[in-house]
Amino acid sequence: MSKKEKTYGFTSSVAIEDRRFIKKTLNDEKGWRSLGYEFRSLGSNAGAEKLDFVVDMKEQGELDALFKGHDDLEGLSVTVYSGDDGPPNHIYLNRKNWMDPPHEFDGDRTAYRAYLVAHEVGHAIGYDHEEPLFAGQSSTAPCNVMYQQSKGTRGICAPNALVSAEVRPSASERPTFV
């Protein structure tokens, strides 16, 4: 398996229709695939091979209990990055936001879900948060995927889930986890 081929699975908390949406988002040629990443769902073979990440859906109360003492994570989805040699990275999607995007996200539910998948998978493959592309200025340019769009896009940048749509010197120049 190449370094850019990533395997993943789902917990039983992720509905079949949501799994389809996530797979479609991961296979978008304009998303992480535009940087050479390939994603393969292991489905029922998940126990046979090491997964790079697992996708889980949690209620806000469950997330609060999991991340007690981390008030900065309240209302957000979270990815626990365990590195290349540890257990699979774990993506916890916030069900409330999945169903009803945060008010400060200036887009519809489909756009939010695509962004959320792209952002959290970005963490699972080793990328860190980024500042808005045009910090402090109102812009209609697409947000960078690793900007925390859940905290707001209004007057900052346009909602975006596509790495290839970013306006930046090089889409491959991103902060990674050390």
C-alpha cells in the first residue's frame, strides 16, 4: 500500500446513507484525491487489515463525555490522531451538526457535510488546522479545507470541501502534525 493510499471503516453508528455520502466525498477527484490520496473502505474486511482511520457518529452528550475538560471542542466534530504506527485515527462526527449545520456556516447541509468529511479526514491523514486564506478580510474566495469552517464562514470565505478549489501558492504546502 502506498503512503497516500488510506484504508478506513465505519462504526455501526454511521447510517448506510451517510456511509455512501462519505465514500462519495472521499472519491471526489477535486478533494484529497487531487493531492494523490486514494481511499479504500474495507467494509466487512476491516478486521483483516490495519485501518488508517475509523468514522464514528456521536451525539453531543457523548462527545462531551469523551472529551470532558476540553471546552474548546464543544459543538465540534473531533479527530483523534494517533499517528502512523498507533491504532487507527478516530473521526467522531457530531450528529447535531451533521443534521443541522452551525449557524455561522454560510452554506446548506450537503455543503457542510462534504466540508466536514474533508476536514476531519484531513486530520486523519495528518494535516493540522489552518487560518483562513484571507485572514481579517471579507472574501468570496473558497475557504481552505483545513480552516475550521464549523466556527464560521460568513464574511471570511466561501464554504468549501474541495482541496483543488483553494486559492493558495501550492495546495500541497499545508501544516502537518509533527
